[in-house]
Amino acid sequence: MNVGIGLPIADPATLLTWARRADDGPFSTLGLLDRLVYDNPEPLVALAVLAGATSRVRVQTEVLLAPLRDTALLAKQSATLDRMTGGRLVLGLGVGGRDDDHRAAGTDLRTRGRRLDGQLALMRRLWSGEPYGDGVGPIGPAPARPGGPEVLFGGFKPAAIERVAGWGDGFLAAAPPSWAGGLFDIARGFWKDHGRAGAPRIVAQVNVALGPEDVVDDARARLHAYYGFTGMADRMVAGLLTTPAAIRGAIAAFANLGADEVMLYCHGADPHQVERLADAL
């Protein structure tokens, strides 16, 4: 079972410290979430900096809101990052549910799913070296991984999960073990229905905070602020894991469900959590 760390967004300047400590530890991946109308670092820019400061860990968008971005430029940016990191990029993608993000980007919230499908079709072609089309040639560079970086999709509805089989390599599930298993089964079922060989890679996500009371309180406050728009912030805060035993239990539960990796998402700003989480494992 691989275990990664989801990075906090409170202070972008501290993320180099988080990344270097994680690279020296037992962790497999560094994840970073995405919003536009929020006080968070832009994930592709931030992960490029972190990739340059590390040598081993993968860097993962968790999830990048692709419909907010120009498709050709996103294909070029992600291929560049994948190439320059030697294939360490994992491109987690989603559609985004905030109207203000879409208004700021000039995109239509109502058609975001269809837009994402079209984006994936184009990006897959570009990553394979094919021309853009209509008299426009290829857009390089070629990614390190043939056909493009590993692509994961997040989501809860069947239409979103089916993209895993249609366009992706795996499923990113931000759900507790108590109901993540059903989502895993849906993803695997679509994979089989689409005639894909093998099985999708399954990446689970759980929110954690490990440390003194002020560290946990900080994480709870930031988690509540980030998810306030969903109407489920209290539930999210209640699900925060704050002890080594609870974190180990969640990892074991996801392992029993067949997950390949668990991302421990940190919302508190204290980078000493990296060592505490490593000890907890």
C-alpha cells in the first residue's frame, strides 16, 4: 500500500519544507488541490516547484479543475511537467462545482462535464504526437510517459466515475471507507464494461491532522472554511482523523477494499506533521 500526503494550502512558502521532508520519508506522492476563486496556490505551478526540489515522490493534482483551463495549453503544461520530472506527474482531474470559479474563468458550469470529455479527447491526441487539427500541427513536448501522464478522475456520480474507464488510468475517491467500497466497485464495473485490460488504479483520500491541540484546531478551522460552500463542512470536520490509530485503521480499511494508494490530506499548516505521519505508519 502506497501512502501519499495531500499538502495544505495555507502558506505556499512552506510547501518546499513539506515536500523535502516527504521525499526523505516513506511517502509515495505529494497532492495539491485546485480552486480558482480561493487563496490557494495554482497547482501546476506549485507542483513544478516542488518537483524540482525533490527526486523521488510523485506530484499529483487532486483534483485539477480542467474545464477552467485552455485545453491545448493544459496539454502542453502537463506534458512539460511530466517530461521534466521523468514521469512523476499524476494528473488528477475533475469538473469543479463552484459557480464563482467558472464565472471567473469564463466557462459554463452547466456544460463542464461535456467540456472535460472533449478536453480529454484532444489532450490524448496531443500527448500521442498527433496534430491539433484544422491546419495546426502537433503541440509538444512529448510527455515522459507514452500517451501522456497518468490520469485519475475524481467524482461521485456514475457519469463522472465512468470517465475513469473512458479516458483515464484510475479513480481518486475522496470518501471514507464506509462507502468508498461501493464507488470502487462502480469504477471497476465501468472498466470491465469498456473492455479495459487489468483494473483501474484506486487512490483513496482521507483528511488527517496529527499533533498538539493547536495543530488539530488549525486543521479543523481550515477544513471547515474550505468546504463551507458544500453545506457538509461540519461532517467533513467530524471525519478528520487525529490519532495514529485512526489513521492506521483507515489505511488498513482501504487496503481491504483493494485501494492501491491512500492520500493523507493535511489542512493544518504545521510541516512537522510529515514526521508524525511517518512515525504513525
